[in-house]
Amino acid sequence: MDQQSTPREDWPKLKEQYETEGYAIFRQVVDADLIGEASRHIDWLMAKHPDMRPERLWHTLVVTDPFWVRLVSDARLLDLGELFLGPNLAMFASHYIAKPPFEGLPVLMHQDGSYWPLEPMQVITLWLAVDYSGPENGCMRVIPGTHKLDLQKMQRRTDVDNVLDSEIDPALVDDSKIVDLVLRPGDVSVHQPAIIHGSNANNSPMRRAGLTIRVIPTSTRMLPRPDPWPYALLLRGQAVDNGNVYQPWPKYVPGEHMPFRGCEDWR
């Protein structure tokens, strides 16, 4: 039986779970056709950037990629962002983590906010499942309630090949409390910047790909280090005069960008 989407009337209840536990899951937010395009986009990016690990298709690629901007600005995803952050929304960063079969790298346990120059730390992560994501292929794992901890300094870790080359102090990780977030393509998990989370290596024959979208209210400042953050986009509503710099949305150029539905009329 096909999985049903989460009814809009249930969203406030999931927001309460997010505030209590630090995460929530919204089912079937994005339709199968757009997810199919996102999957093709990952393949296209990997072919275009063979020097990049598929787990590290970073935010540096976003602002010049029309399909990527089309995806992160999808109205259904922005409606989720508005539920948590209000009507004035920007994207601070976005990142595909595509773990290939048999050799997908782990993401060691960490807190997102420890890496980010944001003030205040008012930000959410929307994690859009492009593939099925479960324990067998390295799904995201969270420790509920740890979003109430202060942000910790991450420790460098390179003796084990991993996506971030760092981790939180292992003494703060209680394995008995870890929850696997099992997602189907089109599902979205939402998590807070301080929740301790990570994912295991993918040793299965199935790819595990997802897209992170780091959404802020425009009232959150992106602190220069040393220059204004160059990968941000205004997604909905109005900007605030607080020093944030938003990039123009890229135009679609045939032969340069991946074709997608509606690309001919893309702004």
C-alpha cells in the first residue's frame, strides 16, 4: 500500500514533537515526478563534478544551478519552513548527501549549529529523501531531546573516512537512545540545529541520497567570515536590513544546466 502524505491539519502536532524531541517527520511532501528529477540531478552533478565525493555535493554549487534553486524553493517545502520560522524565509545552505552502494561514507555524530556563523541560531534543516533511507543503507539517526544541550565544539576526526571530518565528544552520545529516521522518497524530516545526529556508512547495494536545506528567517544574521556568506537565497517573503546578502536566482541556459520540467519558463 502506498504511503499517505501527512495531512496539513496534523502539522501543528508534529511541530510540537519537534519542539519537544528536536525532530519531526512529514510524509510524502514532494511528488514522485520531482523526486525523480532530483535523483537525475544527483547523477548529473556527479558526472559534471567527478572530483567530488557524492556525499559532498556542497552548497557552493547551488546558486548557479537553476534546478537546485527550483527544488529548494518548492512551495510545499517553503510551507514547512513557514510553519516553523514564519513567512520571511531564506536558504543559508543546501547539500546533497548521496551515499553510493557499498562505499557510502558515514556522517559521525555532530550538532549542525556548531559549524554555522548564524546569530541568533534560529534555523531548521529540511532533509528531503530522494531515495529510500533506512538502517540498512545508512539513514539519519538522531538522539531525541539533545537539542536542549548547548552547542559543543566539534572534534576533528580523520582516522575514519567520514563526510565532515569531525564529530561531537563521544561521551555525549548515548547509543541506547538513538532513533533511526526511516524515510521514503518524498518524505521530509525536520531537525533542530543542536540535536545530536549522524548516519552510518552505506554498505548495502542501495544508494541512499537526500537533500539538506538549511532554512532561516530573514531576521537571522549570517555573520561574515571574513566576507558576506555567498551562497544564500531569499526564498519567500521580505528581507531584513541586517547585513545579509542574497544571490540572484540563476537563469536556465540550455546546454549548460540540467533540463527540467518548466525550465524554458524559469525566471
